[in-house]
Amino acid sequence: MMGTKIRDFSPLPDLSLEELVPKDNFYRRLEERLDLSFVRELVENLYAPSGRASVDPVVFFKLELILFFEDLRSERQLMEVVADRLSLRWYLGYDLHEPLPDHFSLTRIRERYGLEVFRSFFERIVEMCVEAGLVWGEELFVDSTTVRANAAKAALIPKLAVLDHLDELFEEEPDDDTGPASGSLGMADAALPGADGESLKQANAARQDFISSAGRHGTKSRAPNPKKISDHTVNRTDPDACLAGHVKGTARMGYKVHYVVDGGKARVILTALVAKADVKDNQPMLDLLWHTIFRWKLRPHHVTGDSVYGAIPNVKAVEQAGIRAYMPVIDYTWGKRTLFRKDDFTYDAERDVYWCPAGEILRNTGGRSKLELTRYVADPEVCNSCLLKSGCTNGKSGRAANRNFDEEYFEKVEAHYELEAYKKAMRKRKVWIEPLFGEAKQWHGMERMRLRMLERVNCEVLTTASGQNIKRPLTFGGRGPRRPAQVVALRPPERPLLYPDRCRCRTHRRSFIRHRGVFQQAAQPLQHQLDRV
């Protein structure tokens, strides 16, 4: 006989979510380890002192973390999943009969908070990792990846010149009575330290970098004739998205996501930034590096990056700061087509000349300030009669060589190539920072942005980076401070010889038991020293 299921639901008995959610659920562990009560202080100034109560900011950021962990694409889908999952209701603190926030409210809350709140939230998570002893600080890794934008290439339209004209026409004029350059008196006051604190604040506020401008700094071409595609075109769906090549073999709209990762075992992300896709990878590097060092009070031994970051300004600034630049440098002043390269020529610093492989001199013909290089040229008569000319140059005016004004920094970085620490750092880079991008793309939806506009995309990436950092304390636990002085100050030293049962290694435990008498004799003076401590 075929049975028929009748849909008849009886009222539930007195049950609570505490009983229905398993004890080993992931969100129980997350709630136990992560206290988000600090977010109320971050957004306190954004709410009125009276009126209707809003959605709890803690609930909002918990929903953002659920969006990250569950790999969801929208707030609408998020609330549908939360409504069906008991563990998610328990994590948010909503009972079975309690109505959940509307997905439209989450969008409005995100717009109200803005980028500064999300960056403060990310930094507070990093502080938790620092307090747990998961940040090493001895080495930093810098890298970037291209992420597809939530816009189609078909939405590209030409940027009319009238739009720029209207922007200039309706741009607010600066007040002549304010600022450090308002007349001779203002200049005199600005020259005195602390004479005009307000003008100093305005001058500092006017200075922009990639962090303060949310990745917009340095996005326009410097030449009189714009060369970037973004200078001529704009996307109607996402005006900040730019064409990015090598994304699955074709050019698509995208962004560049930059990470600065600590060299410790936990691989904590210390800084995250989204810039336009047509911004070169090495442009935001110094801003990211200085922000990381000064924000987290680090003094790294070296900074590691690939050959893209080995530009002259980056290498010079890092080496001048007393930090080793572990990155392959590329000297574009020597050309690419000649057979004899830089290593084949010898520079004589005393005479300021170059010696070619044939033993002839390339003399200094003057510097080019705009190109920041000095040009060395050989005698044309000697060069044309040389037997090695076919493998050196095809010109008739003599072989020329260019030396950058900061060539000594290239030589200093190239001297690191033979160090074992440099080779180890380059091997470590492949398995330290690149897998973090793969983790974010494959498991947490960063393969394609779900939001649009640069500020919103930065909020999305900061949330993703915060979620990746949150997984580190859950995995590694609290290790405590890594410095020996801090360890001695906070807790007494461990006594592994006196407690062999705490050793997890079976081989070491057997060896200890086998040589128990020898270890006990050796441990007596150590025991006396530890008791004195």
C-alpha cells in the first residue's frame, strides 16, 4: 500500500535555539572567540541620541561576516539563508519568532557607515591578531591581483570633453582667506612651526595618497596627451572600473587588489587596498608600506615583492629607510635588443667612465634631468672599427650606455641576490601571499566584485580581508607575545624536562623515559634557577 504524507504541523514545545544548535557548530566557536562589541564605539557618532532604535551595529557586522563565510553574493540572498538556518539565527541573537532585518536596511547601513568605518573595523581585527601574538613583523610581503568588476565591457562609452568642462565650471573655488599661501602674512606664519595650526591641518588634509584617497590617487596620465584608456572612456555601470587584461585570457572590466602580508606563520593581512586596474602595481607600494609600518609600529628586516615592484623610486625609498628590498630590479636604461648587457660593462667610479668588453672607454656626455640618467658614449671611430661591433650595436655614432642617477641602489639590491635569505624570501613569497588571493577568490567570492564604485569596492575587500584575518586566531589560537622579553614578563618559563607527559611527540617522550635518570640530574640546577625566577 502506497503511503501518503499529510502536512500537519503541531505547535513546537518550549525549545530554544541554545538546544537546537549543536555545541560544535562553527558559529558557536566564532561567537566565543570574537567579541564585536567594539563596533558600537566606531559608529556611535553616526546615530542620533533619540528616536527609533536601529539595527544593532554588531548584528550588521555579523551579517557581513556571514556573507563572507557563506560565500553569498547579495544582501537579499544573505537574509534568505539566515531565515532558514538555525545556527545563523543563534549567532545573530534572533529567536525563531523574531523578525529579521530587511536586506534593504543593510544596504542603507553600509552606505551610512562609509569606508572609514570599514577600515577601522579591519584595523581592529588586525589589532586582535597582534595581541594574540600572530604578527611577526620581521618581514613583509607585497603583491596584487586583478579582480573582475561588476560591469560589462559593452557598457563602455566615450568620455566627452564637455563633462570635464562642466566639472571645472562648477568646482568649488578655494577660500582665499584660508590656507598657508594666503598672502605674505600667511606664508610667514606657515614658515613658523606651530604658528598656524589650522593651516597646517588643511595643508596635510590636502595631501593625498593611495590610502586616504581610496585608491584614486595617481590615476590620471601625467602627459599632456592622455594615454590611458580610462582617460577617454567611462563605464556607464561602474565609472571607476577600467579595462584589465589577462583576466581569463581577455580584457574585461576590473580592479586591482593590493595586500601587505606579515611574514609570520599566521600570514595576517596588515593592509588592504583596491585601486583602479590601469594603475601599475608598483605605484601604491610605498604608501602601503609606510602605512603598514607606522600604523602597526613595525621595523621589518626586508620587504619582498616580485619584479614589478623593483622600480627605482621603490627600491631607493626602501633602502634609504634601512629596510632591505628583496625584489628583482629591472634597469630599463640599457635597452633590450643589444647583445652586450649591463653585466658586460664595467663602471669606473673614480674616472666616471664605462669600460666596454673590448676595453674601450665610454665617456660621460652629460645628464638628462627629466629622464634622471647620465649618458655615456664611446668614440665612433673606435667603435666602428671594433671586431665586436656586430654583437654590441648597429649604430654608427658609437655604443651608448645610460646610467641612472640612483644606480647605486640597483647595485645594492643586486648584491642581495646571492644571499640565502633573499632566495628563501623569494621562495616563501609564492606560498605566502599568492594563496591568500586564491583563498579569497575560490572560497569567499572575490573572483568578481559584487559592489560598484571604488569606495564601495574597498569596503567589500576590507570585509574579505577582515574575514581572512579572523580565521587566523580561530586556527592558531592565542600564541601570546613573540618577543623573549615579553614572554618572561608575562609568564614564567616552561619546564619541559620536569613534565615529560606534556610532550606530544612520542619519540621524544620515549627518549625522555629511557634517559630519565640523566635528565633528572641535569634538571636539578635548572630547577633551582627556575624557582629563583
